[in-house]
Amino acid sequence: MPHYKSDRNFTNYVHDELAIPIIYNNLGWMVKSIDAEKLQQIDINDGIDYVLTDKYSGNDIKVQERFRDNYYQKYNDATLRYRRATNKYADRIESEYYKIQADYLVYGITNGKKFKDQRHTLSGFIKWVVLDLKFIQEQFKMGNIKIVSSSKKTCWVKESVLFCPENFNPDGSSSFLPLDIKLIVSLWGNTPIRAQKGFL
């Protein structure tokens, strides 16, 4: 639990200090004020961290956020949680991949460390992407993206299909899917990418 709280605090800090001014303000997206209990419920049940409003269209936009510190800058994928096999709650074993109702995954690699005593090092993103989850989900349904068991840790393309290995966190708490941004663009162009910096 302390590990989760630390990661959650890091993500909240990045959301407030970096994502809002660097990503959302430039897209014209404004965070909606939502009751904390309701926000927690849509996070748990629907994989939605925040609801924003597009100031140009007036439409609501639902996002899932994942942020990493600069240790992960060598990777070119955005990750989506897949399963939490050891979770004591049966309805939480199937993670974001199964339940997510968000429109976009907002994924960013920060330029500093996540530890509380080093957060002053965070002044921006090395890279970030706003990935269209509805498009990605459709590709899974059509068989254009496939989840596989493999010793490989990164995605690959074969016969126009994106293969994504199920990777496991070292502590065994959960598994995740790497979604390689360059390979996604090589297959479908910029259609799935609402905005990005540093990935391409």
C-alpha cells in the first residue's frame, strides 16, 4: 500500500504541476470539478482518472493518466495495465485493459525523479503522448493488435499486426501491455495520436 500511495502522489503531482500547463492547457482542455468520491468510483470501475472539457467544442473528454520518472526515458511505449492476478478483490484482477472507458491515455516520461524529496527536479516531460484509446480498442477487437505470451519485452509487427507481450512488474503486483508509439504510427499514421512530443 505505501508503494501505491507513493506512485499515486507522484502522479497527482505531475498532473497538477506538469500535465495541466504543458499538455491540457495547450490542447484547450480544462479539468472538470467532480466530487472526490465519484472520481474514485469512475477510476476504480471505468479506468478514468479525470474528466476534462474541450473549451472549443464543449465536449467532455475522459482520460486515464500514467506518468513515469526519467528512468523510463529509454522506452518508446505507453503502457496500459492488464491484470492484477494477486489482488484480493476479484473484480479488480482484470485491470484497465478490460474496463477502461476513457477516451485517451495520457502518458508521459518526466525529466526528474518520482521520489518525494526529489520532485523539485521535475520541470517538464522528456516525452508525452495523448493516445486515442477508442481507436486502440477497435484495433484489438479487429485482431490488428494481439496480446501474446513472449520472452520479448517490446512490441513487434508481423503481417500488419501489432503484437504486444504481456509484461510483468518486478514485484509481481500486476502485468501491463506496452504500446509502442512508433510502431502504432507506422501502421496507422497519426490517427491514434491526438498530440505528442518526443516519441516520434
